[in-house]
Amino acid sequence: MAFALDQFALEGKVAIVTGAGARGNSIGRAYAFGLANAGASILVADLDGDGAERVAIELREAGYRARSTRVDISDPASAKAMAAAADAAFGGVDILVNNAAMMAELEYHPASTVPIDYWNKVLAVNLTGALNCAQAVLPLMRARSYGRIVNAVSGGAFPAQSVYGITKLALVGLTTTLATELGRENITVNAIAPGNTMSEAGAGLTPPESPFKKKMEQMVVMRIEGQPDELVGALILLASPAGGWMTGQVLHVDGGWILRP
Ligand SMILES: NC(=O)c1ccc[n+]([C@@H]2O[C@H](COP(=O)([O-])OP(=O)(O)OC[C@H]3O[C@@H](n4cnc5c(N)ncnc54)[C@H](O)[C@@H]3O)[C@@H](O)[C@H]2O)c1
């Protein structure tokens, strides 16, 4: 079949975007708007149920099909209820964007001394949460013989920085493992590794004069800051028929941070 631009279109597809609620300007919100703009119906899901509904209202006001639900991705039953909500609202699930994570709210602990309860809590959200959501949607994806799972990893995982970076590097392992298990079922599993992205959370973590910014100046080959909307093109590729022969990949959208010059 010859390539046509409409292979990027998501008409008739249903997408769940987790972590698209708590803050006004978030990567999840940009993902939800991008997928909706490509034609998908969107379930916005977040621990902050009111925030998720605010984003769903914004989407509907822009003319898109959107609903919201509160979810705690660390709880398998809550993840299952989220999948059921998408099914009830839109009749299935085609795309899961595992975007929710603990990041801005994390306390810094060196791995060598991190309290194990805290370690378990962060892993339960950032790693097990993505697995809970994937397991919850898989029966619905199998029913449609189409599935696209996109996990949010981070430039901070290459190499892993702190407990947060370890969770994101582990999520790369979950990405490649699920990709291997599900490839024959036309379910792809990929990841996006954003660089220093100016969501409200990202901007708060890296104020202009921070030592991190100075370090970035030496490590990033392009601009050291990107905007949430600059990640959306990679997501549409991975979510749409256009990216249908790609699986187990990490797309680094980071101004070349990964090159570590
Ligand atoms: N901003 C950056 O620079 C950057 C860089 C690399 C990767 N990322 C990743 O991108 C994603 C989005 O980041 P963001 O900058 O928009 O931050 P954000 O804090 O706005 O988004 C994270 C969302 O996850 C939700 N969440 C947290 N725990 C949850 C749980 N248990 N169940 C359901 N939802 C939960 C939060 O409520 C929040 O809405 C995250 O996975 C983050 O790690 C961000």
C-alpha cells in the first residue's frame, strides 16, 4: 500500500491518556489535545479526578470527544475501572498513553540510602502503574486486533539519575518486554523520552539559574528546553497506523540530549 498522510489519522480510535490532569500546562494535556486533533476519542485519567475533568471539558469545548475518570494507576483495580470507563464511553480502547508518574513531587534520596518504603511507593506508580494500565487495556486491544501503548520515560534515565531515573530506565525494560510479548498481536509498545520540557512541573523543577540548567547547556546539542507540544508528533507516529511497524523503541525528543557530546 502506498504511503498516504492519512496513515497518521486516528479517526475512530479511542485513547486513554493517564496523568493529564493535575496541572494546567502538562505533557499529558498536550498529548490529549494532539490525539484528539488527529481524530481520537479521549479518556483523560488522573489521580486528580477534578483536574482530569477540567481537561476533558476543555477538549469538549474545543469540539472533541472526551471524558474523564479518576485513577490511581498503582492500584490494579483502579486501572481496570479506568479501562472499563473508556469501553463504556467509547466502545473499546486502541491507544494507551502511560504518561502519569511521580516526578515533581518526589523527594530527593540517593539510591544508596533511600528508605525502602519510599522506593516501593515510587516504583508502584512509575513502573508498576504502567503495567497495571497495560494489563487492564490488553483485553480491549485484543478485541480490536489493534493496540498502541506508549510509555513516558525520560532523558533522566540515560543514564539513570536518582530513584526517578531508575524507575524510568526500568520502564524501558517493561517497554521492550511487552513489545516482544505482544508483537504478533498487532499491539506495539514504545516509549518517548522527553528532554527538559516546560510543563508546569518541568519548569518548576528547573528554574533558570539552577545548576541543572548550566549542566544542560554543555550536554544538549540544540535548545535545552522544549515545550509539551513538541512531543506530540512522536506520539502521533507511535499511536497511528503510520508507526505500525515500530515496536520496542524509545524515541528521544530532547534536542539531542541523548547524544551527550
Ligand atoms: N517535564 C519534563 O521535563 C519531563 C521530562 C521527562 C519525562 N517527563 C515525564 O512526562 C510525564 C508527564 O510529566 P509532566 O511534566 O507533564 O508532569 P505532571 O506532574 O504535570 O504530570 C504527571 C501526572 O501524573 C499524575 N499522577 C501521579 N501519580 C499518579 C497515580 N498514582 N495515578 C494516576 N495519576 C498519577 C499527576 O497527578 C500528574 O497529573 C511524566 O511521566 C514525567 O515523568 C517529564
